[in-house]
Amino acid sequence: MGVNLLGLASDTARLRRIAAILREGLGEDGPPLPTLIEGLNRAIRPLAVLSVFALVGAAFYDPARYSAGMAALGLTPWPVWGLASGIVGLHFLTRAGGKPPRT
């Protein structure tokens, strides 16, 4: 039996199993896992737009609750807003695949 430094042999086995699962997908009838993940990724932007419309509708449906929610957002510290803005900016402003633009 060889020496297993820091559990690297078991980590390698786990990574091979994860790679096999990703290659196989979700079985015979299901879509491959990368396709499923890509579908979820593509659903994020339309859901974000629909949630903005739902927020506007909530202002008409229950104005008191909407006002309370907006007041709570007003109490959010500025570093949290900065972090959230950075995450959203990176999500929407980065190019998929990391390819540089053509010149």
C-alpha cells in the first residue's frame, strides 16, 4: 500500500467519478447535465426581468408591504450594495466564453 498524501488518491477518484457523471448526463431519458446547466443559465435573465415586473405589480397589489420592503432596502449598508452591484455588473457585462471582441 502506498502513502496517500493529503488524500490525493481519493480526491482523484472522486474527480473521475464526477467527470463520468457529467459525461453520462442524467440517464438515458434525461438531457445531458451540461445542457441542463446551460438551460438554467439561460433562464436567469428572463426570470430577472419578470421579477422586476412582479415588483412593480406588488406595489399596486399591496402598497403597505411594498413600502415596508423598500424601507428595509433603504437600510441596507452601502458596502452590500457595492458588492451586489459588482456581482450583477460582472454577470451581465462579461462575454460568454471569455473570447475577446474582434477588432
